[in-house]
Amino acid sequence: MSFQNPVFIPGPTNMPEAIRKACDMPTIDHRSPLFGQILHPARAGVQEILKSNDAEIFIFPASGTGGWETAITNTLSPGDTVLACRNGMFSHKWIDMCQRFGLNVELVQTTWGEGIPADRYAEILAADKEHRIKAVLATHNETATGVKSDIAAVRRVMNAANHPALLFVDGVSSIASMDFQFDDWGVDVAVTGSQKGFMLPAGLAIVAFSGKAMDARLTAKLPRTFFDINDMSKGYEANAYPYTPAVGLMNGLALATETLLKEGLDNVFARHHRIASGVRAAVDAWGLKLCAATPDVYSDTVSAIVTPEGFNASDIVAHAAEKYGVAFGTGLGEVAGKVFRIGHLGSMTDVMALSGIATAEMCMVDLGLDIKLGSGVAAAQDYYRGNTAQTLKDAA
């Protein structure tokens, strides 16, 4: 690998130099008022990016997986039932965590490449007259397949069934890159991490709780210690943590939220859509298909590209790393060896994306696929030239 090249994995993402430097700071007393000047702006910035007025923001020194555990253990009790859709590797892992905690999972099995079937959720919720289901799980953006799901539609079917379940949303690879409307979608717990849209190293689990979810913690009986939001809330009141926080990462998060809000959320989302559309134009020019089944579920942060049958897509990833020093994402789970992934989120521009498209193209030609050298690059160039970019002044 070469540190001079951007990465095209769907997280951790490229870091703007200013944000990287913000993480590299002298030691401070994390129990002093100075820490509060980092903590509270970071929490407020996350709340604004989530488009929420009231969500309680919790930041744990962990990954998105720790965020999942925070959501589950602070709101549910042993033996509770949750409704979930398995349509990719990360929804699968969240389901596995629920089962390990002794929860019953009402499982909707969906073809990898498709979004959450809200109509199927509607049937199950309408039939649940006794309200056994305590939480509905939804992965907003399935990183393994490059598929986004309609969270607003999930909330609509919950409301139509007059169902009181909590709505948990995994937004790890969408929040801060794609539009996420915590309040308007009626989300109760949203989970993300520092290493994707926020353009930071891995190390922070960022979790938002609605008032309803905060109330649920009062009766939740699943065991929790490290991820106990009661302890965290008490710490926040005193500008502190119940244990030692990752101060440098939180300082980086404060700057990351400031940077994104300065760019403007509409511009951030438009930039990601434009870059993703250029990648999709390249895929079309190559004569290949996305794992995502239909345009309405195309992700704007990661594209999982299906290679011809009999070809090991992981060879492209290995070849890119070995010959060109560039990182792409491998296929995971059911699509391992069938797709390679181009991550196009976080600190990413049209020009950076073109370098990734060109590298992928060279690798496929090197490995004998029937791809015309320059075809994908030209298609993406045409798209980017016709869709004016909003300059990201602070990207470097």
C-alpha cells in the first residue's frame, strides 16, 4: 500500500489533514472544564448533522459495533423480541448480537442486494396484536452490498400499525454522508461511528437516543456496564466521562462536525450523490452490474460491483494493493469473491474518485477481464463535467 494514494474502502475513510491534526493534541485533564469545551460542541454538532432538535448524543470509545450494543442493552430485556431484516453482512452481525444477548429475533430474510421490505414489516407489525416486538431494526446503508433502505417507509408502516416498538437504525456508513432525518423519520436510536462520514480514525461509537428510548432505559434489564448511558449522562452533566475518554478523537469529531456544517449538509449529500453517480456511470461503461438490485436502493457511499461468474473479485482487491498501492473493499459474506467494493464517502472529490476508477479499470484489464481501458474513466469524466462540483475548500 502507498500512503500517497487515497483509500477506496468504505471505511475507515480518508482524513482531511486538519482533522487528523486535531486528533493529535497534547494531553489534557479530562475531568477539567477544558474537556467540556470539546465534549459539548462535538455532541451538538452530531445532533445537528442528524437533523434533530432533541436527540441525546452519546459518544463511547468503541466502534459502530459498540454502538449496536449500546442501543440493545440500554432499552431491552432478556427474552424481548425484535424485528429485523437480514439483507447483508452488517444486518446479519447486528442480528447475531441480538441473539447472543438472548433476544428473540423475528427474522425477515431478504436477498442480498435488496433493501428492507417495508411491506413485509407492515404485515408482521399489523399481526403483532400483543406487541411482543419491542424494537424494529433497520440498516440504513448496507455496506457489504451498497444498498440503502427507506427508513421513512419503515416508520410509516410502524405508525400505520399503531405499533409502539422502538425504531433502531444502523447509520454507520450513511450518517454524515447521506441525508439522515432523525426527528422526521421517528428514529429512536441511531448508531454510527467516527471512521466513515466523520472522516476520523476508528475509535468512537456515536449513538443518538430519542426521548422514548431514554425512557426505555428505566425498565431495560439487559446487562450493561461500559455502555451504560445512565453513567454517561451523569458524566456529561459534570463535563466528564465515567472513565477515560478518547480526548483526541473527540477533538477531531468537534472539528469534523464543524467542517461538514460549514460545507452545508445539502452540499455534503449532493457531493456524495454526484461522486457515486460518476462511479455508477463507470460501472455501466464496463458492462458490469452493481449488487444493488435497483436504482432506488443505490448507495451514495459505497458501490459493490459484481464481476463475471467464475472470476474471483477478490483478485482485483489484492492486485490493486500489490501493484498500484490502492485499497478497495472485498466482498463479504454471501457476496465474498463475487463483488469488489469502491468506497466513495467522507473526504472524497470527483478527482479522487477518478483515480480510483482508473485503478480499478487497470486491475481488471491486467487480470484479463473484457474491459476497454479508459471506458469507465471517460464515462465518469463526462458525468462530472456535466454536473458542476461544489468546491470543498477545506478538503485538503
